[in-house]
Amino acid sequence: MSIASLRRSARATVSGLPQGFWWLWLSTLVNRTGAFVLTFLSLYLTIELGHSAWFAGLVVALHGLGGVAGSPLGGVLTDRWGRRPTMITMHLAAASCAAALAFVTSAWGVALVVLLMGVAMQAVRPSINATISDMVPADDVRRAFALNYWALNLGFAVASIAGGAAAFLGYRTLFLVDAVATTLCAVIVFLRLPETRPERAAAKGGGKPADERVSMLDVLRDAPFRTLVLLNLLVCVVFTAPWIGLPLTMAEQGLPPSSYGMVIAVNGIVIVGFQLLVNKVTERRSPVVLLTVSSLLFAVGTGATALAGSSVAFAATVVVWTVGEMVHVPTNAAATARLAPEHARGRYQGVMGMSWAVAGFVAPILAGAIVDGPGSDVLWAGTFTIGALAAVGYTLRLRRALGEEEPETERKAEAEAGTTTGAGAVVGAVVGAGEDVSPVAAKAPTRPQVQAQPQMQAQMQDQMQAQAQEKPSPASSS
């Protein structure tokens, strides 16, 4: 592929999206560029404050625990209060926590601030995802999520490099810079991002607001969405395991800590360098197929870690599951947006975000216990098995939920009516099995349309016969 074609692909990937999305994209980039707290928190706790590694791990786990509570909270506020107020409030709350870490030194004080920061940082995600779903056309939602995820990783890569270079200024200075960047993110949202909540849009247009009586219990009763959440939880556990198990496994192989730094950096490099290309390749593909393939990439990439014995081999495994990450994250977010009603997008995104937070809390504990107990080989065999099970689940359980498979009753009705014959059967088979067909275009026609076709054909035949009877013969006309 030439440079010119790559440039055209990149231009096509970023074109056609509304201006509001790019202000949101910029706010994400600014926020993540200054994200120093999580990157350097463990070093700050152990080196600067003199706490044990066990305490540092506990504090990081508390951040994930805060996210478990923050995600559904942010979802409810997003739907009831609005996308924009939720984003601004939670960004400012996270900024306040980052600033507080520069001054709080007591062990329990730090733990409490980090817990609250986890709540605020995770609570803002449902409002961001709901805003993207509101303002971007349905056919471009997955592409928009991919671009936003690219901004997140681009900012994280800059933060890692800049933070390492600026560490001589002190960890407290970095935390204050984090607070300033997060505040600037809130300012961008306040000045440039419009409110996109469907209820407000309906009220301004004079229409009837959408029904707001959707509880978190109602969301959990949505069987297809509940399946999507549970499968995503499995994938998240597999995705989170390498961040704890990989450095321990490399240490068992006798590799120095610096080798792990170079290997894990491959994750960010691949995402920043190839996210747009992956997005172009996966454009218009079946979401079920993409989720299945990404789960298999997670399974193969993490499972192969047990076979690696050098830095290059470990880096190769990281490349495999990183490609799975680039495919999975935007596709899963777009699938969530597709299953969610407009007036409950925040709650749906909040429940989905909770699966990420739960995995972020549970997976590190499980990974560490397995490595200390049965061994790292058992860990990687487990991640391979879980990833493969998730792939099977996506294939068997979500085709109908995402509109890629007709209910059995409708297929039988159409077969009895004789509508799936000849060329129609061929087209139906291609649409049902094709992976390149857009999910919107792949939807089967509704039953009233299907049943109307033979009636129209019969009416046309009756009209032709009547005309033939009324038309004079050549002999009489002469």
C-alpha cells in the first residue's frame, strides 16, 4: 500500500463526523495527555511516601473498586441530569482528587482520595459514550468510538513519555499538572460541546419527551444486553491479566524489568500507529464477527505468552492481543449503543463500563494469586480458555440480538409462504452469511413487507387477464 493510498484511507477515516465530536475528541486527548496519577501512583506510594508494594497494590485496586460504583452512577446522571453537566462535574471532581494527592500524605487519606478519583473518572465515561451515540450517525458510530479510543491512547503515550522526562520535577508537580489538564478538559466541554440528551432535544422541538422510567434493574433484565455485558466481562479479564501476569512471567524467565518496559510499550505504539488502519479494514464488518475475532486474538495472544522465552517473543504476543484490543473496544461500545434505547443510553453505557471496572478490580488479584500458586502457565492457559469461550458466546448468542439472524418463527413463516425461492433465496443466503455487509443493510425485511409481495403479484396477474379480455381481436378491428 502506497503512502498516497494510506493518506486517502486516513482522510476517509476522519471525514464526515460532526464538529461536536471533534471537540469531544480534543477533550479526551487533553485529558489523557495529562493523566499522570495512575501512571506514577505506585512509584509515588512506594518511593516518595515509603509504603509497601502490598499497600500500593491495594490503593490501585481501590481505584478500580471506585469505578465499579462510579460507572452506574455516571450512567444514571447522564440520562437524568444530562451528558454535558455530568461530564463537567465529574471532570472537575477528578481534577480536585488529582490536586488533593499532591498534598495528602496519610495512608488512609491517599486511599480515600484514590477511591473517590476512581468513582469520578469512571462516572464520566457513560456520558462520553452516550454523547457519541447521540451526535454521530448510526453507520459511523463504531468509527467514532475507534477514533476516540485512538485519542485516549495517543494521550496516554504522550503522558508516559512526558511524565518520565518530567519526573525530576517531583510526583506532586505531575499530579498538579494532571489536575490542570483535567480542568482544561472540563472547560472545553463547557464552552464547545452542546447537550445531546434526547429528552432535551424533544422538549426544545415541542415534542413529547421520551420515557425516563428506566431503572438499572430494567437494564439488567435486557437479556441480549446482559449477554453482551457478561461476554465483555470475560474479555476484560483476559485483557487485564497481562498487565499483572506479564511482568511476573518475564521475571521468571530471568529478564530484567527494563525488558518489560520495552515490551509493554509495544501496546501503545501499535495502537497509536495502526488504529486508523485497523478501523479502515474493519469498517462495515459484522459486529458479531469482529467481537468473535477480537476474543480469539485475546485468547491466542495471551495464551502464547506461556510459550515465549525472549523479549522479542513476548513483544509478539503483545502485538496479537493489542490488535484484538483495537478491534474489540470500539465494536463493543458501538454494540452497546445499538442495543440501548435513546433515553437510556447513559444507563446502558454505565452498566457496560461497570464490567470493565469489575475486571480491573478482580483480574489483578486473580492473576497474582495464580502466578504465586499454580504458576504462570496455568494463568495463560486460563486466559486462552476464557477468550475462546467468549468467542463461542459471541457467535452463538448475539447474532439475533444484533440483527444478524432472523428469528426461527419468521424463517418458517417465510418458507411456508414461498417467498424465499429462486433469486430471493440466493440473496437471503448472501446477506445472512456475508461478513462484509453493513449491519443495517443486513437486516431482513419485515414480515408485512414479505407477505405483501405475493398479494401484489396476484393483483398484477388479475389486471393483465382483465386487459387481455377487453382488448379487441385483430379480425374485429379490421
